[in-house]
Amino acid sequence: MPFLLPDSLLESGDVAMVLAFGKLSVLEVCSVLEGSVGRAEAPTERVSVFNATRLDPGQIRDLSGVHKCAPVTQVLDSPSGDQGSLAELMTTYLEEKSNISLSAYGVGEDDYEELVRSTLDELRGRGLRKVRLLRPKGNELLSEQILTRGALDVVAFPYHGGFALGPTVWVPDSASMRRSGTQRPIPRPEIALSPRLARTLLNLAGLRPGQTILDPFCGSGTILSEALKRSLRCLGLDSKASRVQESRENLRWTVGGVTDRGFDVRKGDARELPRMLRGTKVDAIVTEPLLLPSLNARPKTSTAEAMIHGPAEVYNDALSSMADSIRPDGRIVVVVPVVETMDGDEVTLTLDGRRLGLRLHQPGPIGFEYPVRLSFESTRWVKRAVYVFEPRS
């Protein structure tokens, strides 16, 4: 997806990113931009601010767990403060008749209205009297709407006791991700990862084109399908023959043919990877081993613990097998279930990689607490969290 404004606006300084998955998106940004991020702040749950010395536009384009990127152009003490710097920048890219929007995150309704008035007053005071303000539902213009409406969108959020604002410079190709999830032969939206989440998990693996990825619980092949689009060599296993067939059909659709080009999917046991791989090792393992049954209500904590107990053995045995099958510079990305209970608790799996010679991936200036939770999922009661391991050596 091309940048909406020149990518030079994101080259350095403070960049605000609107997050698709909360803390998991922050982990993705720090992993993809590792070495460039000097500071990271979380002024709201939806927005994080990253201070970068030099951002590569290609790396920005790779991000999947981010809805918008905007340079922090103006910081106001109050919503009615002088927006001169922002207005000057916007004027450069606005015509006499243009759509603009103000997308607010964590901003109250009264403050939002005052910010809108201040923005319009600044622009009209600069001679742009026919600029049209779009009033999005929920005070947020979604990334796809920015494209379809041709709007210059401004991101606003609470920051350091005031308000930060900046123009949206980049949004991901959400339409392509949606097509990947709905148009493939066997979509299985009720259980499969979304393409956006699959791409985010792949970014955590730190792979380069031509390297080999393994999904030992491949299901209908969502992770492998997204990996194929990145020119990765894909290996998949599943214990169910029906899932193997579904994965193959989806992967053939992804490559636009009937041959198994670029991938190899077989029936097999993820707890026996060294035998299945015949001693070879892979560059990364990215997988969601087991799904819990959907719930109509929050269970008791004791019920949730019983639900988690069964899969725990499979997860730990599979992790041991993965540790024996990863290259010394590779990563293992594992999704685990999180059950929200009626007692207000969260019950999840604890994976300990230390005994297996693994350490937790800690990119950038933040110390991440694992498993890293996903936010804003539409699933009820059973949610997801993620571990990222790498060999200690």
C-alpha cells in the first residue's frame, strides 16, 4: 500500500501508531523496527508513541498489527490550543476542496468537539474555506474509509497532560487482508486466525524471503498462506487428514495453481518433529496448537483451569519438540488461549522454555511480560496471547 503522505514525514522523531492488537502490536513494532526504536510510550490502549532515529519505509509497510502511522506534529496544553504547526503541514497537502477527518483515541466528547473546531478555524484562517469535515462514527475514521473517502486524517490522543495530533501518513492494505480471509476455498472464519493476526505473528518470527517456516498445527493453513505471500518456504503438519487437505487447497489457491509449489503439508504429530523433519532444522516455527471450545458465558475459574489442563500437556510436549527443530538464530511463535472467568480472573497456559534452552524474545526498549495479550479481539471469553522464544545461544 502506498503512503498517503510522503514517507519522509515518518523518518525520525515521535511517531504515533494506532494499534490493532494492543500490546501484541507494540511487540510487533519493536520486533520489525528493532534497532530504530529508542523509546516507546503508551498514552492510551489504542495508541503507542515510538521515538525513532530512522524508520525504513519498507519496514513500515511490513507492519500488520497497526492501523495507522502518524508523526506527532503538534502537542497542545488544551483542546483549544494553537494548532499552527499542524495546520501548516496540512495546508501543504490540502486543496481548496478536500475532505479532512479527526480520529480521536481516548479523547472525551467535549474535548473532541473543541479539537475539531480549532482544526477547522486554523485551516479556514489559512484560506481553505471549502474544506469538508467528515464526522466518522465513534469519532474514528477507519483506515479503509480514509482511502475510499480520500481524506486527510488527523490522529488525536491524550499525551503528557495535553493532546497530541498528527496527520495519518500510512495505513495497511486492509482490503487485501480481508480478501485473504473470505475468498479462499475453505475460510473457516469461526476458528481460524485472521490474516492480519497471521501476518503479525510472522513479523514476530523475523524471517527473510527464502527461509523456511514450519506450522506444526497448520489447520486450514492461514499462517502458511500468509507466509507463501512473503516468498517463504512453507512446511505444515496436522494430526487430522481433513485439515491437511483443507490447508493444501487453500495454499494452492494462494499460489494460483493446482500444484504444491513452495509448500509441503503432511499428516503428522507435532510432538515428534525431529523424526518428521528427519533431523533437519527450520528457520522459524509459528503456530496456534489447540483451540478451546467456544463459550456462551464466562466460566468459573475452576472450570477454566480444568479446560486449560488438558491442552497444557500437548503444548509443553510440542514446545520441547519445537526446541529440538529450530535453528540457533530462529524463533518460535506460539499462540496460547486465555479464558476470562466469571470471578474476574484470566486463566492461561504457562510455557517455560528455559529448561529447553530457550529464552523469551525481548526487542526494543520495553521489557515485555509473557504471554503477551491481544486486545480488541471479537471472540468472547476465550481470547489469545502469544509467546516468542529464541534459542539462548
